[in-house]
Amino acid sequence: MFVAMAILVVGACLALVFDRLWLDAAQVELQAAAEAAALAGAGQLATDARLHSEQIDLTTLARDAAIAIGQKNFSVGTGVNLQDGQDGDVQIGTIEMSSESGQAEFIADTERPTTCVVRAARLRSRGNPVALFFRRLTSNTTGDAQAMAEASVDNRIIGVQPNDRSPVPALPLAILHTHVDPRRQDTWQRQVEMRLGPDRFGYDSLTGEVTEGADGIHEILLHTASPSATEDEAAKVNLLTMDIGNGLHETQVARQVKTGWTVAHLKSFGEEFRTDQGPQTLDTDASLVGPAEDELHNLIGQPRICGLYLDHKATSKTIGHAALVNLVGIRILAIEDAGGQQLHITVQPAVIATRTALLANHDAAWISGTGDEQANPYIFKLFLSH
């Protein structure tokens, strides 16, 4: 009899252990689902919707994306359903530093949202608990498990930094920002920032295709020089190939267009490219021909990071140097052969979220009541902030 009692006690203890492990497994899966949903929701806070002049509801876009990703994840064999609604499992807002308490607080904010908070829960109170295995031995038929995740986007960037697995989604190209000659109209400042450029194309985010017709985001027409151009002709371009660890060699430039900026490319820059320490003068080429052109065709419609330059000086035909002063996001819309190995490339500004963006401060909190705090409107870092 004592043996039977001992076996029963040991069995009950083992049942409790196995049920605990089962709940722990559910917890781990819920955490993964919450993090994936939070990242998906926060990613929707850094899209081209920010560039449209009309008000677009980023909160709804982010919440819908988080819920959709949540449903694609499973916890102990059952899909993770996130509850919708204002008080649901997905909250969109901003992490702000309170001027009174000095503590970071989550503030529901539909005007300038930067953060997505997700709760993934399997609770008896919600009617979706975790079913346990050893109900008869432990008298517990179900258990509770839940997880929280917070993801943010932050565009207070000071540069970019690749790692071994993630190159920077950037092109070795730079666009003329401004020019001392007031007659030059083909600058980023006039065409994009002042919205004086054409608006002939659009981009359908659902199909991933470039469309004909205006979409409210103004474009800039970029033009390159022929490889045989004179120094004066080369000085009139508004798009340059930059030596970002590629030596301006055709094959290496083409490979960099395809892969982005790797750790090896930025080795001479300290394995990061900073924009907060003043302009960087780089060698340039005013022509863009051969395999690099082919690789650019493959990127039509995709967002990429590129540079803005000033003070271009041609020194030998198309070769010269210029000061790279900032980084922006662009989307290539069309590439046309302008004759004589010259290209016309139409791009529009784009918002790009990347984990390779480099922040001055990894604290997701914004100072309460301020504006953009020297933010880059085109490049955001996407990260789990809690």
C-alpha cells in the first residue's frame, strides 16, 4: 500500500512538472508571437505613408499588421489571436520621457506614433486557456500564459552600421542636395524637399509595382554622364557613384548595388558610416554604366538608402570627388537610356525601416512635447524596445 501511495505521489509530482513545462513552452511561443507581431506593427509606422501630405491613419495600419502576424504564429498548436479594439491586445503610441517624473511612459498617440505594444495571452478569463495533460492527477484542467512585447521605430539616426548577417540596404549613389548656382533646378532640395518636382508615377504597396499617375510624392529626375564626358559635362550631373569601399570598379559597384553595404565595404570607415560628424569627402564617378545599370533595373520599386552630396569637383573626365552630407531613402521608379551611355533615373523619396540604422541613443523615449528632435524623415531603425 505504501508503495502504491509513493507511486501516486511521484506520479502527481511528475504530472505537475510536465504541465509546468507545457505552460513554459506555451509562454515561449507566446513571447515569440508577441515580438513578431510588435515588430510587424512598428514596421507599419515607418512607411511611405509618412510622406503623404494628407493625414493617413498609421495606427490602424500598424494594428492590422500586428494582428495579421499574430494569427500566423502558434502557441501549443493553436493560433495566437490578438484581440482588436481600442483596449485590445495591440496598442499604438509613443514612449515619452515625462518632464514631471523623469520616467519613460507609454502614451497613446495617433499623430506621431513610434511604438507598438502587443500582449499575447492564453487565459481562462478569455476562454482560451492552455489545456493541460494530467487533469485527473493534478485537478488542474487548464492553465494561463501570456507575454508582452514592445517594438519601436526611431529616426533620430546618426548613420548606419551593418553586421555579418545584415548589410545596410544602401546604394553606392548620391544625389545633388543643393547647388551654389541658383539656376540649378535639379537638386534634392528643390525637387523633393520643396515639392517642385514632377509627380508622374506611384507605387502600389500591395502589388509591389510602380504605377502610372500621381501618388502625391514628388519625384526627381537624375542624370548621369557618358564615360567619355569632359570635366565640364561631368560637373553638370546630379547623380554620382560614390566610393563606399568599392574602389569605383564596375564589378564591385554592381555587386554593392545588389548586396548593399557590408562590413567589408565599411572597413575603412570603422565598419560604420556616420553622418553626425560632418561631411565626408569621397571619390566619385559621374558615369554609371555596365553591370551596375542592370542591377539597378532589378531594384525598381524597392526602397533603398542613398546619399546626398555637395561640392562636386570633376578632376579627370567623369572621376572626381564630392562631400557626402546626409543619407536619405529613395525608391527607383524608372530607368531610361538617354543615349550616349547616359542614364535618366526617376526616383521618389521613400521611408525605409532597417535594423542597421545607427542611433545616438538606444532609449526609445522621446522628450515629451517636442518635435522631431533632429530626426531623419526617411530612415528609421526598427527594434524591440522592451
